[in-house]
Amino acid sequence: MNKNVLLLLILAFLAETHSETLKEKYILYDVNPGEGFNLRRDVFMRVAVMVRKLNLASSDTRFTLVLPPWGHLYHWKSRDLGKQTQIPWGLFFDVESISLFVPAIEFTDYQALLGSNIDVVYYLQGFAGGWKDGKFEEKFQVAKCLQPPEYQKDETGLYEGYFWDFDNVRAVKFDCLSVQGSTRVLQKFLEESQETSVMLDRAESLLHDFFGDVNYWGIRRAMKFSSELAKISNQFRESKLDSSDEKDDTIVKDDWREHRAGRRIRGGPFACVHLRRGDYVRARVGQIPSIKGAADQLDVKMKEYDLGTLYVATDASNTEFEEFRSYLKQYKVLKYNPTHDVKTKYMDGGIAILDQLICSHAKYFIGSYESTFSFRIQEEREIMGFPLKTTFDMLCPDGRKQCEKGSQWKIDWGTRDQDWSLSAPVQHAEL
């Protein structure tokens, strides 16, 4: 037998034996119900990096991240779809790709493996009185709840609360946990926990360990959209925008660990604008343009980049969209209108992702100020290697040619030989 083959077989046997001796722990989390889709994606990244680091620091325990099902969100307003709840991550994202960064499973996999009970839920909150002496320090403490608890004991002595619209899920124990700092503040606490499953509610209370570092971009690259949504967006680009990855120089390798992109001019022969309206019209007075003001800015940019087609990702009403288009009659202005089948299957979350996929491939993109929807598009473009100038532009308020454009968070690829390995393979339920 070839010595290399023999060595591989021995290593595989040792890895399998090691995985059988590991203790298993599961980390669950949830976010404030009022937070939107793209902020939730950011919180996921914080927790995923934390769980990855738990695995790398432990020699006897495998920590698996349980992905919280998607539920109805503020911006998901299609009433004809009914309740948009209990949505698995696999409908929107590639869970296998995520699992190359951190062991991850769907909540239904967790139920199949361990049942519907969660050993303990910690409700994250701040400290009473906030910072002391104006000094910020990272700390945590199991404490009295500052607000009436979200979880209450039922007649069996277990705790009931909102568990992603699953009626039969309960927690065995519950406590409030005052926390101040990044995800690393809880690492030792979670390592030493005796429970098999721990849920952190209001996980947005935890900050990024290191925002924008190699781990941030590692999980961001791993968070690939589902292949079915990518296929739908590709078909739209090809038929409506004369755009494809081959022609646009936007090919991304299937395995994110193997992908690197140099920064150069690329993208399809169209511009994209994220025209945020809705609640922004009220909440961002003086920070976003009027419909006419946005159209005037786009007219300038279309001429600057010599483009004749403009794709619009927007939550504007049909009336607002038609007004916007009326100011740009010299261009082809369009948006994505899903078929009944696509909308029914992928719902509002999937349609938003299709907008992001399409916009991320435009030769030029301009977003809305401080919108996480725009941020996620900028990140996709960073992964593909677009120039900064065509990625990080923002719409200005009326009457201003120059305005704050937001931070430019450049991608950190890590070293050429960056080790993304995990200590053991992910264990999925046999269904």
C-alpha cells in the first residue's frame, strides 16, 4: 500500500476515534424581535466566531452552533404569504458552507438529536446603572432581571417563552445574565457550563470580538446564499441585464476557503441603487434624498460610468418607484418582480436576498446611509474584488453633492495558508 494512502487512513481513523470521545455541547441564540434581517446576519457572525473559538480552545468538547429559525420580521410585509415563521437557514443560505467555519446545524436537527428541551436560557441584559465612573470594562454576571422576564414557568416546572413559533419547546432552567463587552467575555463561562445546551437570548447585546478581522471575513465568506437563490438571480441577470459571472469577471469559487480576488474593475453593464424608503423617510429626515433628489444623483452616476441600465433594490411603494423611474426616462430602469412560485417558496426574505445578489454584481453600486441591507451588498462586492470607488458610495441628502459615505471595511483574506480546519466533523441528525 502507498505510504501516503496509509498515512491518510491512519489520520482518518484517529480523527474518528477522537470525535467519538468528545463531549457535545450546543449553543443556541436569539435576537430582539424588532431587529431586521441584515442586523440578524451580523449577530450570527458574532456568535459563529465565538463558537468557532470555543472549539479551537477546547480539547475535549465539540461546540455546535444551532441556527435559530427565521421568523416574521418588520420588513416582511407580504400578508398574502401568511405567517413567515419556522424558516430554516437552508432556504436562504448554504449551511454546509457555514459548517466549514463552525459546526452548525438547523434547529430541527437539534430537536431530532436532543428533543425539544433546552437545558438553560440566559436572557442577556445590561448592568443596572450602566458603566461605572464612565469606564467601560468587559464583564458579566448572573443577575436579577431588570425587566419582567420573557420566560415563565409552566405547570410542569419548565420555562416557556418565544422559541421561533415552536409550541413544544421549553427551557429546563432560566436566568438573566448582565453582560458588557464582546463575545469573548462569555468564553470561559460557556466552556465551564455543565449544561449540554445553552441558549443566549438577546445575543445582539454581545459585540464583535474583533470587527473586520480575518475571522469576521471568514464567517462572512462562509455565509454563502443558497444555490437555488443564486441560480434564480443568475437567470435574471442573464435575461434582463446581459450579465453573467463569466462576462462580468465575478466568478467565486465554490469553497470559500479557496477563493481570493484581486481588486479591479469588474461587474455587469448596469448600475444598482439601494433606494431605502419606508421607515427611513420618517427616521432619517435630512439624511436621505427625496425621490427626485435620488434620481438626479443617479443621472450623474449613470453618465459618469457610461451605463444605460439601472437596477433598483427598494422598499418603495409602486407609486414611488414609478415616480423615480419617470425622472430617468433616458435609461432602462427596472427591479425584480418575483413569480408567484418564487415568492411563495422563498418569501420576503428570499426576495430581499435576490436584490442583494443582483446588486452585488453591478459595475457600480450606491447604497443608503447606514443601512445594513447596503452593508451586506458592499461585503459581497468586497468578496468579489470590486474597486472601493464603485462599492462604497452612498446617496446624499438633497442639495449636497458631497456627504458622509460610511466606513470602508476592506476584506481581510488572512494568510495564503490560513488554517480554517475544525477539530472534528459536524454531526447531523439522521432524519
